[in-house]
Amino acid sequence: MSSTTAEPKLAKMDYEVVKPLGAGAGSTILLIRDKATGRKYALKVVRRQGPEDDIYVNQALVEWKAARMLNHPGILKVLDCRVKKSWFRTTGVELLMEYVDGLVLDDVGTLSVPKLLAIFRRVADAMVHMHRRGVYHGDLKPGNLMLSQAGEVKVIDFGTAWIQGEDKARVQGTPYYMAPEQSERRVIDEKTDLYNFGATMYRMFTGEYVNLGIPGLDNGRVNRARMQTPAALNDAIPVPLSDLIMECVARNPDRRPSGMAEVKARLDEIASSLRGQAGGNASS
């Protein structure tokens, strides 16, 4: 568990809002500056205006709980949580997070195969750490992976995560990246994250989606029958990488790789092979 002894606290911070960074379902994210230190942070603000907002409040609390279990450079740090109340009624939640000056992969544009491979090796390393701590993301997608101006990669948004040993009443995900077991409302686990990871790689390496609809419904089956391998869509993708992606998005969880550690090891082997080929070409 990460140490919090020197981490900033919202209750003690006098900050100014620099600008809004974005807004999502039920929340707004602001760029703020601590007036005392000059340091910048991201502040996620969730407001509860009625019972329909309880889901967003709960997601923020899950994100905070998951963050306290994780400590990895490839995972966005959530530094503090403040629950706002009025007459014993929760009116909102604020999460103080590290600020990453960058873009989510959805907005980065086209990247080369070696660059994408380097990114997903880092993501896989972060996921190995996460799974060892008993946390499963449940909504991995390009929009939840940030690439900083300095080239760092961060996994973000743990609001829909499942923490091992806890009940999760509502299974969530994003249709384009959702595993079949998520659409069937089964509990997510490491194999679910493998599918989401594979679907994200498929999208970024090919520009196409694995799922055009929710898996398990007719449109998902039709798309699956027509789906091509990544190597068939992009001849720059080595066959071992294409095979790994297809294994990750197998409909049957038992046919997916054994875990994220295996995925990370295979990505490392593929990267090493590509470097060897590049070196051989340069010397010939």
C-alpha cells in the first residue's frame, strides 16, 4: 500500500482553479494549483443532486479505495478523497489526483507498431501489479489510458473496478471493449481485463473494433464472424502479436492467456524480436 504521510490533503489545501480539464458522466475534472506550493493537481468533482447520482458517488468511492491498494508508476495516483455532506446527507465527493499533462489514447492519433508495443508493455506491467493486489479494472479502453507529454503511460479511472472479495452488484463496461461475461452480468476477474486489454490493442493497432455492439447479442456475433486478425488488417503487425491479441479476445475466458503476467512476457519477447530484426536490417 502506498504511503500517504507526505501526500497533500484537500482539507488543508488552499487552491485555485486553473481551468476545467473535462467532464464525464456525473463528474467534472478541474486543473487546480496549490497556492502554497505551486503544484498542479487534477480534481474530480462528483455532485449528488438526487438518488440517480448515487452510482457516480459510489464509483468515486470505489476509485479511492482501489487507489489506496495500488502503487505503480503506470497507474494514476489518487492522493486524497473528501466526502461532502450536509445534515448527514452526502452531497458529493472530491478526488485529488496527480495531474498528467497529456492525452488519452483515443485522442493521440496514429502511432507506429513499435510505439504502440512499448505503450502496451507498460500498461501490461501496471495490470500485473493491479491483479496481484486483487484489483480488476473492468473498463480498460483507449479512453482510460493516458500518454503524457513526457512519454509516460498511465492507467486511469477505477470507478468501475472490482476489488477481490467484495460484492459488485452492477457489472459495467464499454460495449466496444466489453467481454462477453460482462454483458452476461457475471463477476469480472483477471480474464475479463485480458479481454478488455486485447480489445484495446485490437483497436489501436488496426483502427477497427472487436465489438460493434454488446458481445452476446446478435450484432456482436455477426461482427465476430466477420472479424479479421490484426495481421490481416495491418501488415506491419508481426504474427506473434496478432496471435496474442486474438487469444486475449477469445469469447471463452479459458481460451485466453493464463494471466497478465503471461501477456507481459509475450509482449516483451515480441519487442525483443522486433529490435533484433531492426538491428539485422540496419547492419545488412
